[in-house]
Amino acid sequence: MNQWYRDRLKAEIPGLLDYWQPKINQQVSDWGIKKMKTRWGSCNISERRIWLNLELAKYPIECLEYVLVHELVHLLERYHNDRFKAYMNQLLPHWSHCHNLLNPKPNR
Ligand SMILES: [Zn+2]
């Protein structure tokens, strides 16, 4: 079952990156999928690598998109500050809907 989820994410992520990277004007050097207990995604800013949680495959694609955009925005702004939220509001005005769907897990 895990393999099916992984394949689903692997099929969706390249198209999302093709769409969002030019919009945000940032490129990742690499990305991957892994099981994470406490995060939906993570971003290594210096290496420009993002990780997405395998569990996202169980949620609507909007949630995967939200986490992916969140991690890409970290390439512009490291912290969850007002500047970060302004980017999110501009790029994905409905982000809080997805955020609530994914709660109570904290997102990074
Ligand atoms: Zn974050």
C-alpha cells in the first residue's frame, strides 16, 4: 500500500513543481518523499531540497499542493513570519483550508 501512495505522489509532484517553481521564482535541486511523524514537509534551505510526507497521498491533491508551496516559500523566507504568510496568502488564498484539513499535525 505504501508503494501505491508513493507512486501517486511521485506522479503528482513534478507537475506541481513545473507550475509553482516559475511562479515563486525558485528552483529546488532535489525533492523526495518519506514518512515523517511530526511534519507534512520539510525544506533544507541551503541545499534547496524539499521532503514531502508520504501520508499526503491520503489527502486531496490540494493538500499536497499546499505543503509543496509552503516548502517552496521557505526558499524565499525561512521563518513563519508575516512576510511568509503574505506570500502564502498571495499564492494560495485558500491555504488555511488545507492547513485545517491537515491539522492537528504541525506543518513545517
Ligand atoms: Zn514551514
